[in-house]
Amino acid sequence: MSIFRKKSIEDLLKNAGSGDKGLKRELGAWDLTMLGIGAIIGTGIFVLTGTGAVNAGPALSLSFVIAGLACLFAALSYAEFAASVPVSGSTYTYAYATLGEFAAWIIGWDLILEYLLAVSAVSAGWSGYFQSFLSGFGINLPERLTAAPGSVEGVTTYMNLPAFLIVMAITFLISIGTKQTTRINNIMVVIKVLVVLLFIVSSIYYVKPENWQPFMPFGIDGVFSTAALMFFAFLGFDAVASAAEETRNPGKNLPRGILGSLVICVVLYMIVSLIMTGVVPYAQFSKALDHPISLVLQSAGQNWVAGIIDLGAFLGMTTVILVMLYGQTRIMFAMSRDGLMPKSLSKLHKKYKTPYAASWIFGLIAALLGAFIPLGDLAELVNIGTLTAFTMISVAVIVLRKTRPDMKRAFYCPAVPLVPGLAIVFSVFSVFLMVQLGSHTWIRFLIWMAIGVVIYFTYSRKHSNLNQQEK
């Protein structure tokens, strides 16, 4: 039983057919673009920009360009694979076809960690905004139900009830149908983008060009080190590839959705960062790292917009939870269908044609994590998982070009192996920066991966569809 056995492209496409094995193809380019924007625009634009301004100054806009370019290299690899092999599972599926079963299992197990913790961490942040929103109407939840146990010093708390409820609500939405999910996501994303545009319009007239001088106060080193940090503001666009099996005309719509959402977000990040540092001198953001947008509005005398901006942040986090949880269920669906996870997780609901069991099981796990565990440094593991996925997809594209040069491709990543190679370089560089994180973060990551290896050799390897075929 070789751990390097691969699943053929033909078998992957056959499993993505109609009936009990395949998901319904009902998403277009607009839906996919909205999924990408929904995943990207969230805490990055409403919070992370403050830290970026302090570290790079007005050149934060260049940092966003560099970070966006790094993501673009990986996005082109995603686009080629997703368009040519439109099957659920994202990087896990692509690794199975190119690098072998064990590599596919490792990346799949890694993505489970990434998406679960992303949903849990963002749900905790969502809870804070929701409580602030309610307090504006004079409604205050019982303090013991507003945070995970032990997360607030000197206060006895039982659970983060709002965090639990929002994940459960989104789980219900995902379980009853992809089209219904994307419709609601599209509405929230449109409102979120309109809020960002309102910020731009209401603040641009208060820009003082002298605040952009010096443009690079920390030199080119500050620009690149900040780019590595801003790289994480774009994480999530890869979840679009998880919708490959539910996309109409994937050869055209998937590249448009993946690349279109990334380009739109890069432009918005650039404009917002230029306006921020033009209205407020960059050094002043050190006093408002958790609410940089509010500081800009206060300085511009546009306090009336602050409440609307909170709405944008509120919706931004909601769509991030939705897209990440959606991606989680589709990866688990693919792993289960291949026999690496229990078959019950890939069983489709007769009416809704969604992986019903997988949606509720992992939705409940994510909700409980957000409600009862102070995540803290665990959120850093989200970044490790994503960077690993970027590296794997880039390697997979290079390998498939060598092993299957004659395969029909609906979209071609340009300049292979240069572009995928650059994606690998940027990912490795970011991982190098993350080595400086606390040792406890890496210990937790290694423990998680060790558990995955044990599960593979004790269960998944034996129950794999490929193993059954060999027998």
C-alpha cells in the first residue's frame, strides 16, 4: 500500500458527476467573486491597516501591492487547477492528483485546522462588534455569556454565546443549499463594499499630502516586512477554489472569481491605506491599532459615519465566517468521498444536495471552540495552514505540467515554473518570519499534524478508495 499512490484526473472528474456523488453546479462568476471578497475584506481592512501604517508609514499602500502580488502568484496556480479539474476539495484534491495520497492527507488535515480556527477566531471578534452594536440601543447581554471562560481577567464567564449562535446560524444556512448561501453572502458583501466606498468618499477631501512625507520613513525594509504582515489580510481567496464542483462553466468562471476578487480587494486596500495615512500622520495610529478607521473619521470630523463603519466590520466578519465554514465542509466532503474520512461525511442531503452531516458536525465544533476556548495565539495557526496550502498548489501545478503536458487545460498559469516558483518563495519567506512566533504556537501545530499522521496510518490508509481498488 504505497503512500504515494495518486488519483487520476479522470477519476476525479468522474466522481464530480451528478447524482449521489456530485454537488449541484449553480454558481457563476459573480457568486465566486463575492465569495472571494467576502473572505478577504474583514478585519484586514478595518483593523490590520493600523498596524501596517505604524510599521510602513504612507508606503503601506506599496506593502499591499507586494502582498497582493504574492497572492496573485498563488491565485494563478489555483485558477489553472480549479478551472481544469473542477472538483471539490481545493488544494487537497490537487495534491492527491500530483503528489500522492499521503501529501494530500497532510494538506487536507492542515486545512481542517486552518478553517476551523479561522471560523472560531473570527466568531469571537464578531461577538465583540455585535455586543457593541446592541449597547448602542441600550441592550447589554449578561457579562457571563459574552466571553470564553478565563478570557477576561477578574470576571467569571461561562461562554461566548453570540459567537456560538452566529456560527450555528451560518451552519444552518450552509446546510440548506449553496445557492441560498451565496445569495445572502452576495447581499452582505455588496453592503460591505458600499461601506468601504462611503469611507473613501467621506474622507478623501481631508487628505493632506504633507502627511505622505516622508513616504517611506522606514525604508524599503519596512515596506517588505510590512508586506509579509499584510499578506495575511488577503488570506481566504483560496476558499473560492473549494466551490469548483458547484460552479457553472468552471473553465471561465473560476479564474474570473479567484483573480477578480483578489484584484478588487488589492485596489480597495491601496486606496484606503493612502487615505488613512493622508488624513492622519502614520505615527498616530499606534494609539488606535484596534480601530484605525474610526481614528481617521474622528480626525476628519465625520463621526456620523462611524456607526456605518461598524456595520461594515460587522458584516465583514460575518461573510468571513460564512466562506471559511463553507470551504471547510467542501474539503471534508472530498476527503470523505475518497475514503480518507468516514463515508457519512460525504453523504448528500436528498433535498438540499449539500454535505449535511459534515456541515453540522464541523459547524458545531467551530461554534464550541469560539464559545469556550480563548483562542489567543491559536489564531496564528491559521496563517501557517494557508501558507502551506499556497506552497502545495504551486508545486502541484509544476508537477502536473511535467507529468501531464497533454492534458486539456481551461486556463493556463503563465510562465510556469517561474510564477508558481515565486509563490513558493513568498510563502517560504512568510513562514520564515512566522518562525519567530512563540514556541507554544509551533508545538500546538506539530501536535495537530502528528495526530493527523496517526489517523492516516491507523484509519485513512486502510479505508482509502485507492486501497480498496488495489485489493
